[in-house]
Amino acid sequence: MLVLFKGCVLWSLSAQCCPLVFPLCRYRALTFILTFLLYTSFHLSRKPISIVKSELHKNCSSVNELATIASSGSGQLPSLTSLHTDMDCSWKPFDKRNYKQLLGAMDYSFLCAYAVGMYLSGIIGERLPIRLYLTVGMLTSGLFTCLFGLGYVYNIHNLGFYIFVQVANGLVQTTGWPSVVTCISNWFGKGRRGLIMGLWNSHTSVGNILGSLIAGYWVSSNWGMSFIVPGIIIAVMGVVCFFFLIERECSLLIGLMAVCHYFGHWLDLFLIVLCLCAGCLSLQGVIEFSLCLLFAKLVSYTFLFWLPLYITKAAHLDAKKAGDLSTLFDVGGIVGGILAGVISDKLGKRATTCAVMLLLAAPTLYGFSMISEFGLGPTIGMLLVCGCLVNGPYSLITTAVSADLGTHKSLKGNARALSTVTAIIDGTGSVGAALGPLLAGLLSAGGWDRVFYMLMTADFLALLVISLSGP
């Protein structure tokens, strides 16, 4: 018992005996802060690709203009050729005319692997200790994030290498969300779940902001470091997770291992998990909120992966300034997540809160499509408002709504259901997250207006689906 359930014994000593000395609220605070920082590092490591895109394929018009002027003035074509070679501003293989499709393919490879892996992650995560499962995921995610940056260090220009790294990283990053949501939900009840989850879910935007700032610091001089540093950070946080994360309940691990021992076959356990998934899907609201999140996440992740490049092209800013400016979208996302949680707590109507924010988001998206016509002040305001309305429903569904459904009374206190419901909802949402950046890469070739029409369509579809779930 001491060997097999060592994690549980450690938990028993720290979380059951120690409250006699230290109040339980301190463990709740520790879990809140630690899981916040852990998932902040996940998003921190995802953000660099959106900042580096404008560096992988730069606007070479200034180089071409210089070459044209010099050739007409002196006619020294050989030196101009060498000049253009020395000042070659794009990173192969993203130096071609179809660079947007290639960048979109990289996003799609990561997000598609993430979507597929999320469904599996909920099943696997139920059978393993959260602390160990999360630690392994963070360490391997740090490895693959650093590998992408090493492509710059070792001058790798093979598209297959970058696609492989993105797919592998997408798979291992699925260990994060079901684990942290299960852990935080174990420590906090339903009382003020909307507010608590709204505050806690700001880790998404905080991670995006920090990732943008860290990646932006090195993007113009050494974009490899834009990946290596975040990779090191998430790996270090994985070590912190191993030593300090406290799980609320041991019954999940003991119960599942007992089931494995009783049935003795993987197939029997898999059938039990399938029955659990069927029970979760039968809950009113799971399918509706899952589909709503699909469209909401499509919009949010399109901004996550393409906003800095769009600002660079539309507002004619360099990569660092565009990355810094894009963080305002995530600042608005923090406010939106907290606001959605507070309002839904007051009204007791999660779906209505999401619907109102989605309704207001559509005209905001249309206004944002005309960013090139605005000055700096209106652009800042539009970024904040758009981030608030786009990320508010996304934040509410992935946290408070998932926790509410996973602890529904019809599940009779089944602790396994929370992780499964979270994986089902977020896994479905991740399908939209994979489609959004891919479609953005394809549609942007015909103009950015098409991208925003796609985003507004997705927003209306999310509104339509959520209206079917009731208040």
C-alpha cells in the first residue's frame, strides 16, 4: 500500500493531517496559485509561433525597392544580387508565395493533434495520478518547444521537422487542461465557482501575454530563443508540479486501480470508460456547450495564432511592436473571463451570459476588420473590447460550465465524470481551434476580410447552438 499508493499516502499526510496545524484554506490557496502558474506556462509555450510568423516570412519590399533604386542608378547588378542574398529576410521553407498556407499547416498540425489527443487525455488521465501525469506532460512539452527553437540554432529548413514537432507538442499538451480543471474543482465547491473560475482562468491570457513579451524580446535577433526560453520555463514548472501539487482526493486513483485489478483486462476498463462517456454525453447541455465551444474556440485561437501577423500587415508595424500590441487582446480576455464568471454567478444563467457576449462580439469583429483605418488609440480600445467579448464565453464554458456539468447530481458524485466531461467539452472545442488557424491561412490569401467574415459566421453559429441549451 505504501509503495503502490505512495502519492496518496503523501497526500494523506499533507492534506488530512496538516490541516490540524495549517488551515485548509491555505491548501486551497496553494492549489489555486500553483495550478494557475502551471497552465500559464502551457499557454506561454504556445504563443511564440504567432509572434515568430512575421519573422519567418518578412515583408521584403524595402529590400526590393533598394535594389531597384541601386540598379537604376549604378547598374551594378552583381553587387545587388549579393546585397539581396545577404539581406534575405525570410526563413526557408516559408519564403515562398504560399507561406500563409504553410504557416496555417503548422498551426493545424498542432491543433489537430491537440484536439485528437484531448479525447484520449481524459481517459488516460483518469487512470493515473494527476501530479505524475501533469509532470510528464510538461517536461515533454518543454522538450518539443525547445526543439522548434533549435531549428534556428542548427539552421534546419525542413518543413517536415517543424510539422513533427508541432504534432508531438500538440499531443503532450493535452495533459494539462483536464488535469488542472479536475484538481481545482476538487478543492473548490459550487458556491462562487463562476467568480473563482473566472479569476483562475485568466491564466490563459496571462500566459499569452507573457509568451508574447518573451518571444517578442528575441524575435528580431534570434527567434530560436523565442521558443527555447518558454520551453525551459514549462519544463521547470513541471518539476515544481511534481514536488508541490497536492491532489484533493485519492479515491479516484484507488478506485480505478481496484477496477483494473478486478476485471484484469484493458478491454473491460475501456468499456467502463465508454459507458462513463455515454453518461456524460446524455447530460443536458454537454453537447450544446461542446459545439458552442467549438465555434468560440475557432475565433479565439485564430486570434491567438494570427493576430500579431495581421497587425504587422494591416498596421505596418514590426514584429516586436505587433507582438506587444497583441497582448492587449489577452488583457481584455482576462477582464472578459472574470466578468462572465461574476455575471453568471449573480444571474445563475451560464448560457444566457455566453449568448449576450457572443451577440455583442459580432459587430466588434466587424469593426476590428477595419483596424488599418484607425489610429493607435481606437485600435487599443478595439483590442481590449474584442478580447473581452471573444474570450469571455470561451473562459466560462471551459471552467465553470465544465465543472457544473461534471459534478451534476445525476452523476451521483462520480469523481471520474469531471475529467471526462472536461475532456469532451474541451476536446470538441479544440476541433474548432484546429480549424480556425487553418482556414485563416487559406482565406487570408484572398484578403483579410474573408478571415473576419469566417470569424463572424463562427460567432453566430456559437450563438445559435448556445440558444438551444436553455438558460
